[in-house]
Amino acid sequence: MPECQKCGTKNPEGAQFCSGCGTKLTIFPRLEKKTRKPEKNNSELKIQVILALIVLILIIVAILMSFIPGVGIKI
Ligand SMILES: [Zn+2]
């Protein structure tokens, strides 16, 4: 029996609108499924991020070095 959220009138099963006030009856689905994210092992991801950062820093350093005269690779 869907009960009106507004006026509390009990409506027949399957009713979409309240017979008392005309408010649209909203049938709330059970939210039992908790969208809990699976706990991933973040240590592996962190290592990858750190490695990526190190590589990035090395690339930046290499670029900066090439701009400094006398430090870059002389051909
Ligand atoms: Zn109502």
C-alpha cells in the first residue's frame, strides 16, 4: 500500500497518484545495494605514481639541462 508522502493517504497498490491530494506517489526502491568501492590495494598504484613522477622529473631535468649552455650534450 503506497502511502502518500504529503498527506498520508493510503492508496491502492499500483496507484501513481494520491487519491487524497493528487500528489504523485514515488515508490522508493530499496537501496540495499551499497555502492561500496572494492578496497583495492593502493600500494601498487602508489609505487606506479611515484615511478611516473620520477621519470617525469628526470625528463624535466633533462630538458632544463639541454637549455643550459655547457651542460647539455655536446655533439
Ligand atoms: Zn496525498
